[in-house]
Amino acid sequence: MARGVFYTRYPHEGERPEADRNFYQQVWFHRLGTPAAEDRYEIGKEFPRIAEIDLESSEDGQWTLATVANGDGGDFAHYLRDAAGRWRQLTKFEDASNALSSDRTPPFTLSRWRARRGEDSASAARGADLACASVVLPSAKE
């Protein structure tokens, strides 16, 4: 049974200057049955001004994946919350990665990080450790 939900929201009055209140999206947690005033900040104060966050949780509730788009440019960073409630950054915007699913333990990440310029190879890393990534879709030029 669910005990709460993760959600995104923009800063409330007093949390940022008025001009920034429709920007700087963040992740919060709401425990069911409690007042919204008790919601807990999770992550996002360091995200870009135009960040757009997509949240995905595993069916067993052990992992929550935050895919953070840096606006509409196609650059993504990924953050994973483990069962103990710790968030860690898995990929950076410059890694050219897209998370496939948080329904794996741990999730897999798809990246064009090692692809040569103009080629279309892809690597996958279990747990999003790009240093250990293996090519799963080689370039047509290889």
C-alpha cells in the first residue's frame, strides 16, 4: 500500500524571487493523510532554471528515477533515489543518456556517450555507471 507520493512543484512565495516562481521545478514528497505543509523537499534546488522533471518509480517502490530535462534541448540528467531515501546523480547533461526504465534493479541507462561524432552507437550501463557501459547497438559504420 502506498504511503505517499513524489511530485514536482515550482517554488512557493518567499522561496525564490517573484520572477523565478514559474521556474526551478523541484521534487517533493507528500505522505498520505498529512497536511501539505508537512511535505518534504527531496531534490532540485540545484537544477537549471528551465528544468523539466519526469518521475518514475519501480513497481516495488524501491527506486525512484528523476529524469531532468534541461529545457527542450534534448539534454537530460538522471537522479536515482534508493530504498534508503538517498538520491544520487547518475548522469549529467553532457553524458547524452536516456534512462530506459526504473523498473530494473538497478535501472539501466542508454547513452550515446562513447559514440563517435555523427555515428549512432549506444551503450547501456546497469546502475548507470557509464564507465562500465557496454555497446548494445553498434554504429552502422563499425
